[in-house]
Amino acid sequence: MKRTDKLVRPNVLKLVPYSCARDEYEGSDGIFLDANESPYGPLNRYPDPRQCELREAIGRHKGIPAGNIFLGNGSDEIIDLCFRIFCNPGKDRAMIFTPTYGMYGVAASVNDIGIVRIPLDDTFNIDLQAAKPWLKEDTLKLVFICSPNNPTGNCMNPETVETIISEFNGIVVIDEAYADFSGKPSFAERVGEFDNLIVMQTFSKAMGLAAARVGMAFADADLLRYFFAMKPPYNISTINQEAALLRLSEADTVARHVQSIITEREQLALRLTALPMVEKVWPSDSNFLLVRIKDADYIYNTLAERKIVVRNRSREIPGCIRITTGTPEENEKLISELERISV
């Protein structure tokens, strides 16, 4: 038994996964009388439960073997599976670095898992000294690191992240949803080095497929077999698999869109900084900006009344709103409306 197998809940180790009709016959041609589907209609057949074609295409795109790739119905399904596979309800805990993506805490609560919250330091980086004592705690099974972090926008120090991966006996999950906007190396390239590392990415951000709900997990193949065993049999529809495959074939277009967003992000940051109401705009490795602004609640509500929707983060970070980078026209409209507001 590998050391990571010892981290898996006993009931999951014993689990006999559901075997659906498409697991038992892998061909694409034939007369299919096995799955009680209707013989009529353009979408009458169940999707590939293991998303083989899509995983192979992602593997070619990322330079990672398909066997090291798991796909979820959005990254949120992968987050939930991490808790269900590795954490015993009412006993185990997970660590997060706050402020960060809210679904880690929600998924923990749904699964009755305690959360250890380590505040980020004044530069929104991981306070390694505060985290280290917990890494030897037997009941701590998961560490979630969002990098680039939501809502602060910055990448975490890679040396700090590597220290946590190396010193922690549990599973480290790095959420790289915004990595395409950072220009920095991905930890997905290093899953072969660390058997306790899971790296999440998504089709929702740079790929522009938020409606399709396709999340990716890169990890050791032996670790991923528990995810395949635990997931619902048809967790990603044929329509969404085909949408993701089409988007992968449009790599040049996606690259242009990403570069456009990065350029607009930097220009938007300069325009915001020049406004009297803006107190600070943090540097960003993502597709959004964290902005400290005078009377954040009033600004948020006023913009919403004018049909410009930003995110009010002042409950997590006092006085702050989060602004997603839009098209040049959308960004110009935002600045124009902010210039009309007096606080």
C-alpha cells in the first residue's frame, strides 16, 4: 500500500465502484441495447463516463499524460470529492489560507469537516510559520492553496508552496483556476514529483467556457483512481465534452483572448489608480483586480443600479471590491460611471 492510500477513508478503500454500461463496452460502433437508452434523438446516448477523447486532447495541450488527468463537473465537484475521499466526517480537518475562494469552506461544512484558517500576511502571501505547526497534525488531511488567489489576485510564493507539499503528510490541492493569466509556471507540470499533490485548473476562465462546467485535476494516476471510483458515472455531458474539445482546437484564439485580457487588466489598473475614490489597486496575476475604494458598499450599489456588476469583497477585505477585466468597451463604461460618482 502506497503512503497516499493510507490517507484515503477506509470505506472508500473498500468501495466497489458502480459499473455503467459504457464502462463495460468501450467501443463507439455497434447496436447499443445495453443502457436502456431511447433509440431515437440526437442526444440519446450516454456520454463517455471517462471522457477519454477529451482527456487525451487535454494531455496533448498540457504535455501531461491522460492517466494523470481527472475531469469534474466544474472544479467544485473535484473540491467536494477531495473531502469525501480523504476526510472522515466529524473528525478530520482541512487548511485554507484566508481570504480565499469560498467553496473550500462550503464543501468542508457540507461534509462535516473542520477548517483551519490561516490568514494571509500583509502582502497576501502564505504565512509559512503560522502554517507549519499544523502540518504535523494527524487530523489535518487536506491543504488548499489558491494560486493565483481569489479574491486577492496574486500567485503564492512557489518556494513556500513546495515546502508545504514536501513537509505535509496529507494531500495538497493547488487551485490554479486563473493560472493562464499569470505567466508563471504551473505546478501541474510537477505532479510526477509529488504523490500527494493535486492541481486543479478549469475551462471556465481563460478558455471562456464557464457555462460548460469542466474542471481538471492533475495528479498521480494511483491517486486519481479514487476520484474515478467516487464520481457519478456520467458527470460531464456529451455537449460539454464536445464544447471543451472544440475550444482546445482554438488555441490561437484563446491565446489572443488571454493576452487581450492581460493588456486590458494593466490599463484598467492604471485608470482606476488615477481615480480620487480609489485608495489602492493590488497587482494581479489573474483576470481581475482587487481595489480598495472609499465607501465600497455605496460604490457597489451605485454601479449595480447602473447595470455594472462588480463584486463587493468588503466583508472579507475591508473597503475592497473585486473587478473582473471586461472588454475594452466594458472597461471604458466602468471608468466613465466611476468618474460620475462622488463620495
